[in-house]
Amino acid sequence: MPSVNKTLPNSDTRKDETRSRLIEAAMRQFGQHGFEATSLRAVVGDAKQNISSVKYHFGSKDGLFDACVRAAAQRLKAEGPGGIVTSETTNLSSLSPEQARTMIRVVIDVALRDALRPELAHELRFLQREIVIGGRGAGIFYDEVLRDHVAFFAKLFSIAEALNEEEARLRALAIMMQTVLFLSAGPVIETGIGWRITPERIPELVDALYPETKTDSSS
């Protein structure tokens, strides 16, 4: 009897490991080649699994792709900028404009540092492709995580710059997309100004995206 009980967690663990390996491999393949050009054979070969494991865990290539988007979204809800969104949303109304501007810089800094984590390179490339080209995962990712991030960031901008709701959302989206494009344009940046995006360069990127001292346009 004890031996039977011990096999159950091991079986579940193996299933979880297989699922995780397939998602990680699929993110690499989809990020490099896109949804249409990626074959399930390439994914299972990368993951060292078999086609039947995809059907068992995800049903189809479409199901595997959607699971990749949701896995990335779930991580971003808990880590990186998502951790700030989750913990600070109820405290925004008490911020002064100066505090809101500081918070914007903090969020950009955290987002950049999260994106530069080497172990997440495959996830970043996958999400960049989907967000920038508006791939099939863009809608899922927006519903799962970006909707809350945009609302959070827009609230900060409404406080920091006295913007109305529409203006604040546009400003928030502009900064978010600029951040994504900075991360996507490594070779262009290296050619244009002679340095690579590294964790040590993040303060300079934050200053470029949202300077610490905001110039008053009315002056």
C-alpha cells in the first residue's frame, strides 16, 4: 500500500515536467519561426518528447500555442512588473504627481530587468513577436495580463501628468511599446550608439524612456 501512494506524486510530477518542457520548447520555436512555420515535430524534437504528448496535454498545436501565451501571462502576473501591479493597485489614489512619476520609472526599470533575465530569453522573443506583429496570441495576452498593466500604468500617468483617461491610456501604451521596441532593437541600438542593452545600461534606458525630471510644457 505505501508503494502505491508514493507513485502518484511521481506520476503527476512527470506529467508537469513534460508539460513544462513542451511549453518551453514551443516558446523557442514559435518565437523563432512564428506559429504557421513551426511544426509540432520541431517542438517535440526540441523538448525530447513525442507527438502524442502534445495531444495528451494540449490537444493540438493551437492548444499548445495558447498554453504558451497563458504560461507567459501567468508568470508576468506574479513576477517583474506584474508583482508591482498586484501589490500597488489599491495604493495609487494616494500618490502625489512626483510619487507617480517615480513609480513609472520603477515599473519601467523592473520591466527591463525582468526582460533581460537570460533564462527568459525564449519567452521574451515569443512575446515580442506576438505583440509587435499582432499575432494570434496578442488578444489572449492582452486579456490575461496587459489589460491590467495598461490600466495600472494609465492611472499613474493620469496622476503624474494630469491627463484624462484616454490621454493616460495612450501615454501608457506609448511608453510600454517603446520599452518593447528598445528590447527588440538590440542590433540597431548597438550600431547607432555603440553599446548593448545590459543590466548596467538600464538606468540610461529608463532616463531615455521617462526622464526623472519632467519638463513643464507650459513654461
